[in-house]
Amino acid sequence: MMPPAPPPPNGAPVPPPAGVNGAPNGYPAGAMNGGPGYTNGAPAGVPGVTPPAPGVPAEEVSISPEMTEEEIAAAIAAEKQKLQLAQQAELDRLAHEAAQREAAEAARLQAEAEARAIAEAEEAKRKEEEFLANIEVEVAKSAIDHIANAPGRNLYFTVPEKLVAGKPAKIYINTANSGILGGRHSVRLEAGFNDWKLDKFDTSMKPAGPGGFFYADFVVPELAYCLNCVFEADNMYDNNGGENWYEEVHYGKTKEEVEKYFHDKKIYEAALEEATKEIEVEKYEQGNRKEGVPEGELHKDGRCVVKSDLPIKPGATVQMMFNKAMNPIGGDGKIRIHVGFNKFAQGFEQEITMELVKGAAMDDQNYWWGATVKIPPTAYTVDMVISDEAEDAWDNNDGNDYRLLVKGGGNATNEEWDARIQERMAYIAIQKELEAKRQKEALRARRLRKAEASKKAREVTVRQTQHILTTEPTHPVAGEEVTITYHPENTNLGMAQEVYLTGGFNRWTHPEPPGAVKMEANPDKLGVGSAVTCKIKIPEDAWMMDFVFSDGIAEGSTYDNHFGKDYHIPIEGSTEEKPPLHVVHVSVEMAPIAKV
């Protein structure tokens, strides 16, 4: 044991107690602020300690001589964490300011881009409006002016450069640039619009000065979407190598819109023609249709059954009344009146639930129901039948309908009959729509019956051929996979070492057939011997699967093609309809044979 150190001489400073490694008061060597290995109180090289971020003032660690090593370490760690938080806060502030500057710059650039786009759009619109407004002026300029601004080596050009629907135009040809028409002096333009379907014309082109220029005037139709043309001289044609020349027409309807317009126009004109014919019959048959029709009231079985509260006149609104006394129609419930005009020329035009007539007599002979009916200006008879509210039971006056004359009817103006034509067109359209719906439902029902019959027939075929061929599922479905099992021993391929299936779909017409597939040996589930199987993916649009079997795919292989008929299996759920079978009747006329 070392002896204690001698006391210092009188007046000498007393050193602090010796610590670890000679550091005063137990501090580690270099632990003092500014000592070697420390910076601002933090140990140099301590992991995780980084210099302060710019703008973050460094703070000294407050260390007391009485602190233990653990307390010193905790104080340093706390100060380190505090420094890291301050650094992160400063970095976050700087990043936020940078993001704000970037966002402001992006917003400025976006605003400038939008402003440029608006300005460009406005300028384009201004030029477009100016172009459209000046077409007539531009076309009216002299040929010399047009040729002066013409493209250099083009065969032809138009004025305006973009043809506009409904506007005048000129077309120029420079025969000097044509290997066919060069040097010829009589040039014609053969042209039309909309792929030669609209306003075809043939005209002589006028000479336009030296250089082989000729031109022709024309007007672009409102419904044009393109110009088609060829140039001819002395029976020689410059027709773009047989493709004809083509120019698009602008500021009009598209090809689809024009085709729809003409399609709708054709339907409209056909409906107008049909309605006009029917209205003409309705107008001129009024004498026959009015014959024997009572006016004011209709009597049956000794009592009045139909009448109105006011005189029935063209354009009037009246209450038509029906006497339900001793008539079981509707039982205790309400009844409905179904009204037409001019001997039901347009079927039921008004269908109304009737109400009891207030104040009307009610006894064994009177039980009046009424409904408000508007009489058209073209009516000369008003026609009615009655039904119960459910329209299950009907009273049509024993097949004669209930009918009254319209007083003064039949004297409608042409304008009123024209309006009737428009009504008839709507009526015809509705009837055709209903008929199409009925036919569609009938076709659907017929197809369901046919499918059910085909399914039953398929089940019979499956039972008859299961010793040769089976499928899983029994009724294959489009878009799914089917497993085909084949028993070659029961066919002419009984000695085959390998079996291939060559398949197709839709009576061999499908563009994606499975081709030749080698079948794999498989234990026979039916117990009739060996079998081979393969899997086939059925396309979504397949309605029939077709195949044959063979012992190879090379020339000379033996095939089982079901005695020349091939194997065919119907497929359910196809996206395509099976085409109808077209039956051809063939008749043969035999020459007479004389017996000797």
C-alpha cells in the first residue's frame, strides 16, 4: 500500500483529489471543458454525436464536480438528444421553406403555362374566325393571285386550303406536275363528296395562265365530310394510281354523323310516306266509315248504353258515358274506356279509368260511368271499347265496337291533317317497336325450345356413343375447358399405338382451332377397356366443337372421322349466334321416256 502524500507547503494551492486516470474529482481524463478529446463538453468521437446545424448555438454540458460517471454520461446523452432535436427542427424548417419556394415556383410556372394556353387558344380562335369570315373573299380573288401563292410541286391545291362545309371553293391543277396530263389542253374535273355518294359532278376546268394551270369552281355541300376527285384530259385520267384524290372537309359533320343523318332521314321519309298514305285513306274513306253510325247516343237492348254530356264536335272536350246496368264487366270494381277515332284508325288513342257519374240516374236500367275525352279536330267518329280495370275482360259491343258520330267532323284543314300525319308517324313507330319486341320474344322462346330439344338430343347421343366418346362436362361451355375421352378399341383405331385429336370450332370455320393434340392414356372410367384423354380450351365465341381422331399426323395416317361426318358437340353459352341453316330446294325436270 502506498503511503499518503505529504501535505503541501504552507501557501501552496491544494490540488483536487486524484480521480480516474489522474483526472480531478474522479472525472475521466480530458473530461473538462476544452480538454483533449472533448468539444464544448461532449466527448470527441462518441457515436451519435454530430456537430450542431448551422444557426443552432452549441450549449455546454453543465457538469458538477459531485457528479458520478453515470450522471455525466446521462447529462451528455440528454444534451446530445437536445442538440439532435434542435438540428432536426432546423433541417425541417429549411426543408419547409424550400418546399414553399418550389411550390410557389411551380404555381408561377403553371399560371404562366395556363395563360399561354389561353392566349394561344384565343389566337387560334381569332385566326379560325378570320379564316371562316374571309373564305368568300379569298375564293373570289383572281387565279393569278391564287397561283402566286400555290405550293411548288403539288399536282393540285384548293382555295381555301381547308375545304369548309357549306362554303364556295376552287380547285387548281398544274398539269405540268402530272406525268399523265402534262401538255394537254382540255382538262375536266370529275368529283363527288362523301366517297362519291353525294352530289357527283363533272365539269370542264378553265385555263389559268401559263404553266399548265386549270381551275374549277364548286360549292361544298353542308353534309360533306370529304371531296373525291379525278382529273381527265383526252380520255387520260390522273386518279392517284386508281385510289382517286381525296380532300377532307372541315367545320361540318363527321362521316359517322352524316351516315346517321341519312339513315335517320331514310327511316323518317319511309315513315312519312307510310303515314301519309294511311291518312289519305282515313280522309277519303270517311263516308264509308260514318255509314250507319248514330249521333248523340247509342242504344242497345232497348236502353241507352253510350252518350256524352255535350255535343261531340271536333276539338271539343266531352264526358263520354257508359251505362254498366245489367253488364257484368268489371264486377263491383271500376272499368276502363279505350278510345279511338275514325274507326280506330290509330288504335287506342286515349285509355282512361272511368268514374261514377255524379247526379246520374241509378236504377236497374241506369248505372252510368264517365271519362273526359278530347276530340281531335280531324275526328269524324269517336270509337270505344270497355274493359275491367285489369283489362282481362272486354266489352266491344259484340265485335262492333261502340261508335258515335262527331258532329261536323271531316272538315279539318290541311294543317290539321298534317298534324295528324305526324301523330300517325309516331303511332307507326310505336307499333313497329312493339312488333319488333314481340318478334324478339318469340325468337327467344323459339331458341329456348330449340336449345332444350338440342340438349335432350345431345343426351340421347351421349348414351348412344359413350362406348366411343365422352366429354366432361357432358354439355361443354364456351370459355371453359372440356376433357374428351376416346375409346379407340371400339373404332377403326383399335390397334393404334398413339391417338391424336384434330379439332376445330364452329363447323371448322373458327380462326383459332386447337389443331392436332396427342391424347394421353387414361384408365377407362366406364369399364369397357383402355381410353385416351385430352383437354381442350373452348373459345368464348364457339358454338360447336368439331374433331376427328387419328393414329398420327403424317400423311397416310388412319382417321376415325365418324364415317365421313366428323364428330360434333354443341357448346353452350357462346357469345356468337349459330348461323341459321339455309335450305335449298332443288327440282329436276325429267324428260319423258318413251317405252318401246
